Amino acid sequence: MRHEPYNKLKGFMRENGITVEDLANLLGLSPTTVSFKINGKSDFDLRELRLMIKHYGMNCKIFL
């Protein structure tokens, strides 16, 4: 499934010094897989979203 890139997530990552590699390590995924998800080529699953929100204190609206 393709969707628009998560531009708010990209901005949050930039503002907080979070790299694709940081997210990949947190989620147990490859950096390539995380990049695909951020850029709309695949989707984050609910477990991944919950983990990112909890770990980084993100507002869930960042994904909308």
C-alpha cells in the first residue's frame, strides 16, 4: 500500500535528532524498511506506532 510520506514524522525526527537508524534499532527493522515506511512505500504496524509514540513521546496525530 502506498500513501503520502509522513512529513510530520520527518520534521519531528529532524527537530529531535532522531535518525532512520535510531528508529530501525528501536523497531528491530532494517534502516531500508524504516525508510520505506516513512516515505509511504509501506505502512507502520500498530505495534511499531505504539512503540515510537511511547519511546519518543510523540503525539499520535503526527501520523495523520
